[in-house]
Amino acid sequence: EVQLVESGGGSVQVGGSLKLSCVASGYTFSSRCMGWFRQAPGEGSEGVIVIGHDGSTSYAGSVKGRFTISKDSAKNTLFLQMNSLKPEDTAMYYCAASASGACDYSFWGQGTQVTVSS
């Protein structure tokens, strides 16, 4: 079975940094159809940094230049480096991946909370 486990969230002040990790089991990260999503209280989920079927990367406009996605293949771990954090970045952050032969981002972890205060 596929399991994704996020960690690294916490509470930081404006301008701070966090690095989120997502460890996969029962699944091997590739270089496509995976990424990070987030959901603020009372709001729907949105893509933060998402890698598409062709390997291209899509960014939420508010995070480009501040957030970076990376992968450690040896540890089967996906990362989200978040710098210059803003209060509007406060959300539950999830990593997501797709089943073989699909690009549906259907596998999600339990999430890790990021709170940014002024």
C-alpha cells in the first residue's frame, strides 16, 4: 500500500523558513505527477508547487521565488523548502503523488501544519 508521511511543519514568524519532508513507502517518487498542496482553514486545497505529466513545474503565484521543491531519491523523500514565509502561507501542507499510468495526484499524506505569525 502507498503511504506518504509529511513532517517538518511548525510555527514560525514572518520571514522565517521551514523545510517540509515527505517520506513515501509502497511508492517510489519519480520526476513527474507529484508535488505539494496546501489547505487553509475553511478553504479548498490549492497546488503550491506541482510537477505535471511532462515534468514541468507549476507554482502558485505567491510562492514562486520563495519555495523550492526537491527530492532525495536515495531516501525516497520529497522536500519543500519554504523561505520568506508570510502569514498567508499558514495552512496544512500535503505532499501528493500519482498512481502509475496516471497523473491524478490521488495519493496524499496526513499533512503537516505550518503557521506563520506576525
